[in-house]
Amino acid sequence: MIRLHHCPGTRSVRSLWLLYELGVDFELVTLPFDKTLRQPAHLALNPAGRVPALELGGTALFESGAIAEVLCERFSPAGLGRPVGHPERAAWLQWVHFAETVSQHCANLTQQHLMLREDHMRSPILTQLEARRLGKTFGVIEAAVQGSDYLLSEFSAADIGAGQAVEMGRHFVRLADYPALGRWFDRLLARPAFARALEGAGGFYARDFYPPLEDPAGS
């Protein structure tokens, strides 16, 4: 039995996308992004009160990178995954977990622009700093896909993790500044499994782009 607990527009999209790419049977539990995640039933699956939470054969997993490793080892070790001993194994692991490096800046920017409702709660300096940091992570991917269709020799879960993170990050850093990354991301968007995983996520970000806030003091 495989059951994914998911909120549209969040990191759990990468787990959902991976499951669709794997083509395995699973149950999808779609949750609202609210206090539901802090209810005892959900905390028993993800003690941090977040998503994803994956139930797999009586085990609950709640870290997206670990979910990617376990699912690929079980269902696609030499396809979407890279087995131990494969020459791309180390690079695959690095990219799978690099998604969280990208996502931490997306999360900070999402909090500043969307979760803090009043202007006085927000920090222009923080939004400017985090946008620059996010841009640097985009630059890392930009360099990796220069002249290459994917992060590794073929499409893999590495592209899924990083691609979902970029999908969130493009609301804060313009892809036009990273042409190779933009071509790579368009290639990912063309995959039916990614489009399917993104269904229902359109309302999470009310605007296509959120520029860094300006400091009213001009400092």
C-alpha cells in the first residue's frame, strides 16, 4: 500500500510527480494548507506538521529526498534512480538533495510575501537577500544544464526534485536571466506527469511574480 498525503503548491508536488512518473498504484490524500497539518492524525505521519507524508508498507516517510531515494530504489533503480555502483550515483544523490537548498529560499520568500499579511511584518532586506540567494542556486543549475537536456545523462528523480523547487522559485527570480535553466525547465513542464502533479496548485501563489520588497527608508 502506498498513500501520499499532499498539499497542492508545496514540496509534496515532487513526491506526487515522482509517483506519476513511476506509474505505480497509490492513494492520494489531498489536504488543505492549514491547521489540518497539525492534527494528531497527520502528526503521526509527519511530526513536523508538514507535507509530504508517504505511507509505504506500514512505514511513514516525511522527507522528500528520502522518499525519492526509497521509491527509486524499489521501483526504478536504474531509471529514475541511480543504483549503488552506478557512475552517476553520487551526482544523483547530490541533485536530489539540492532541491532542499533551493526550496529553503523559496520557503522564506513565500513566508515574507504570502504568509505575513501586514506590511510592517515583512522585511525588504530579507526579501532582497533571499532573492539573491535563490538566484545563486538557479545559477548552479544553469551551469549544470549548459548543453545538456537534463542534470544527468538522462531524465531522473534529480530533475524532479530540482524542477519542482524551480517551479516554486520562479515566482521570485525570473527564469529569463537563466536561459539554459529556462530551456531545461520548459522540457520538464512538457512532461505529462509534471503537469498532472501541478493540478490544483494555481491558487497558492496569487501572482506570477513577487519582486523583492523596497525599503521605504531607502537604505
